[in-house]
Amino acid sequence: MPFELTVLGSSSATPTADRHPSAQILNIKDNLLLIDCGEATQNQLLHYRIRHTRIKAIFITHLHADHFVGIFGLLATINFHGREDNLKLYAPSDLKTIIDTYFKISGIQLKFQLDFISTDDSMVHLIADEPDYQVHTVPLKHRLPTTGFIFTEKRPLKRLKPELCEAFHIPFSSYQSLKEGKDYVNTDGNIIQNYLLTEDNPKPRSYAYMSDTLYLPQLAEVLHGVNLLYHESTFMHELLDRANETLHTTAKQAGMLAKAAGIKRLLLGHYSARYRDLTPLLFEAQKEFENTLLAIEGEKYIVD
């Protein structure tokens, strides 16, 4: 089942001629999740042929314009096209007031239910528990209340060993309980342990999205073992003072965090508009953590 990321926007603060404000689509087992919704997000969805009708939830990290102002046009378009399914929106609580005010003034009445779930930037928190995945918020340090998100697929049921199930004369009616990890007790009361009849599926995959934040070394524990980490890398390390002043992270610091966390791959993004060539950012991070990639708009990144 798919677990892949499509980058829609990779710029910080302001767009450039070829980079847009923050937005990503994460596909977890055909559940499409929109992460941040900067200006022109719906245009990017059209450009990369991603249907907004398939989006099941939206996650907003914080209320700086480059991370959420695209939501008004997107919601209006979704409404215009007659969506009926509920849409979940996870965001700082003030966004509900902003959205309600906008639609009241504009006279637009949503025809679908927008379920608003407030994020909490004070602690790591399980905010979404769906059949195929879970989402935890992660407190970040920025000029406004900001959270990152960790998306983790739920472990699939165990796989049966057909030849052993047949050898032990396991009835079909017991297959589901075996997949759920239970032992089998036959008619004589003998216990056949589950591990003899099944095998585990691969460890659940995870994707972490760490948006605007001061470098926080303590995140290494929270992010330990993540398969793919997206971390903002607004500046080169030569502008560390500027990064600290604006509560952002350098590419070098993103690489340092990735190494400390023992993750699989690092994806850089949220580039300052001052950088036309992103290669120096990549090289700087790779000196700290070799398995680093640049977030490039339109590219897909498999979480594995």
C-alpha cells in the first residue's frame, strides 16, 4: 500500500519564480492528507493532477501566511464542486475564528461539514487515530504557536503461514484471530502459539514534518527512527545569527538533528528566497547526514 509524499511548495515566507509557499500531500494507504496550505496550493494540486476531492484531512502547523492562506480558496473551490463528505482540519485554534469570519463576510455557506480539531503546542500529543494511521503533534519553537506532525501507519495484521495452518488443521474461522496475534487452542485444549502460524509484517513506516522552528536538539528523541524527516532549512549556517533571530533552522542544523535522531532519510525544505541554487544547502546538510535530499516541487518521495 502506498506511503508517499508529494511536495507542492518549498519556499519560505515569499514565493519565487519557481518555488511556492509550504504545502505537501501525504498519501498513506490511499488516504490523502494535505500538510500546510500556502498561497496557490490549489493551483499546485491542479498542476500535479491531484484531486482535491480525495483529501481526507488538512494539517496546519502555524498561522504565518505562507503556511495557511491558501486554505480559503481551496475550501471555497471544494464547496463549489459540491463536496458532501466531512473534511477534518487540524490547526491552531485561532484558525477556526479566521475561517468562520471569512465565510461569514463573504456570504459563503459550506455545504460539507468542516470538523475542526485544535492543535496543542505544549506537548507531544496524539491528535488523530484513524484506521490506517496515527498522527502526533510535536511542539516547535517559532514566533507563533507551532507544531510539527509525525504520521505513522498502523501495523498491518500478521500474515498467516498457510502450510503450517493446514498442517495444524486450523479452521478458517480462526484465521482472523491469528492475524490479530492470538494463539490457537484446539479441541483438545492444546495451545499452538501464534508465532508458529504467523509472521509479522514490516515495521510501520513513519513520516515527520517539522516546519518553522528554532533548532531543537531535544527533538532527536521524539523523532528517533523516523523513516523520512522533512525539516525546514531556511538558511545556510553562515547566517546562523539570522536563523536564531527569526527562529529558523540552518541546513547544517537539520543534518545534525537527523544524525542524532537516527532517522533513515532527511528532506530539506522551506528555503529562503535568497537561494536560487539549492545545492549549497544540500551539501551543507550532507556533511552532517549523508542520506539527505532536497524537497523539489512535484517530486514524489517514498516513505520506506
